[in-house]
Amino acid sequence: MSLLDDILSEKRSQLEAIRQLSGPFAPREVRSLLHRRDHEPLRLAAEIKFKSPSAGALSIVLSLEERALLYAAAGVQLISVLCDERFFGGSLSHLSRVRTALETAGHEARVLAKEFVIDQAQIRAAASMGADAVLLIVRILTPAELASMTALALALGIEPIVEIVDERELELAVQVRARVVGVNARDLDTLQMDPSRAERVLAAIPEGVVAMHLSGLREAIDVTKVARGRADAALMGEALMRCDDPRPLLDEIARAALVSRAGASSDMSSSW
């Protein structure tokens, strides 16, 4: 069995417990925060996970809430929270903690449930536990499941971010009328990175669909390269989670994100 098979087997064993989860939150609008015009800065998403199969243990110096607040203060629009416990050190309860911390501090950053979704119960739980968006991975869903889960998420008001790796999966995302499509530069089976493939697939995402670059960004120059292309938004994960204090790297990537698609520097008085 591959690592992905192991993760999905673990998800199936948790579904009954997930069906019992319920929280007080209602999702908030996400898509407009991630969309950018040609001369606007790249939107940023930042991830919280305390370990990963590829990187091992990551920084735990900052609490979940402290890290989320640092991300939001740096201008991050979307905070990605890993919900898998065994492989990534996360939990669905982390969604509630991050959402509560952000709202208490008056931050407008949104929360993404980054989970291996195989059942509609996971979408319902994420929405009620504080997520504004939920990841749907094309690789692990049938076309019928992808369609039904996309429709359910939209009906609940939680934005489905449809993750793809290649052009074939892009076709499936377009068929279900995904409004936000994320391209993973990492192959989930081999864990190998292919940034050239990601760039090619991002460029093929239709106009009007928010395009996100997922995985593989490590430093400011990587963000600059993505900002010059098709992407509306980009996610930085492990590089930030390796930092006990992510503020210096956050400052660097926020400046790098100011590069527009046209190559001109955006107004530094923007929300960044």
C-alpha cells in the first residue's frame, strides 16, 4: 500500500466519529479574497501542520493560535489547517481554535480545512467547526463523488477548493464547475515535486476560476515566480512550519507577492 492508501484507510476508520461532530460556526465568503486582478499582489495562504510524512516533525514552539495570529497579522488571506492527526499532527478541533483566535483578535483571514475528504460528513463537520473552505482532492474521489461533494459544499456556504495535479484532473474540476482550483506540485503517490508541471497546469485553468499554487514554495524567489504567472493565490506550508518564528519569512514572501502578472510592482500601500 502507498502512503496515500494508508491515509485513506485511516480516514475511513474515523468517519463514524466525524459524523458526531458539530460546532457553532458558519462559513464566510472566500473566493473574492483569493481572486486577484493583473496588477494586484498574489494572495497568500499559509499552513499550520506539526508534522508531515515528507518532512517529519515540524516546529511546535508556537501554539496553534499564536501561529495563526502571526500569519493573519502578516496579511495572509487564508490559513490552511491540517485536520489529519496520525500523519500531520492535526485535528478537526484545530479549525475551531484557529477560527476563534482570529475572530477574537479581529482578523479577517479565512480558514481552510485541509483534509483528505472521502465522505460528505467531513464537509459538514468542517463547516460547523470553523472552516470557510474545504479541500477536495480529485485524485481520491470518483467523478460522481467530486460532483456531489462540490455541490454540498457550495450549498453549505463553504468554498470547495478542488485540488488537481494534471490536465486530466483539471477537466474534471471544470466539469463540476469548481470556482477555486488548486494545483499541487507534489505527486501524492510518490511525494515527488514537479514545478514545471504545476506551472503548465496553472496556465491552463480557465479565466474566471481562481487558480491556486499548492506545495513546494520554500523562499521568496519561489513566490515571485508564481506571482508572475497565472496563479491568483499560493500556499506556503512546510517552509513556514520549520520556523520557530515565521515572521522574517512571512515578511519576505509578502514583499515577493507584490510582483504582478505584468511584472510591475504593485502599490506598497496595499493590504500587505
